[in-house]
Amino acid sequence: MLFPMLVLVLFTLFVGAIGIPFFNYEGMDLDILSKLLTPSINLLHQNRTHSVDWYEFLTNVVFQSV
């Protein structure tokens, strides 16, 4: 009974510690947890020219799997 409670306490303290903001870059108050959860690349393209690439990719996948 004591061991599972100790594991939960340590896990909670660890998650709380990485949620504390350590680095403050000119008003960007990002903590370690936010940096881990924020993707480093933008998965949604801003312009529509890349939609042709997705269309080619999907057609290649469909026709190669048949």
C-alpha cells in the first residue's frame, strides 16, 4: 500500500517539476512540459501549393497497395 502511493507521489512531483517555467525568453513563458508537447514543425502548410504533393502521395499509396 505504501509503495504505490510513493510511486504516485514521485510521478506527481516529476510532472509538476517539468511544468515549472525555467527559461523565460523575452516574454515567452514556456516551461519544459510545453516544449515537449509543442511540435517543432508546422504540420499544416500555410500555402496551398503543397496540396498537389499530398494528392500525389495518396494516389501513389492507393495504387501501390492494389
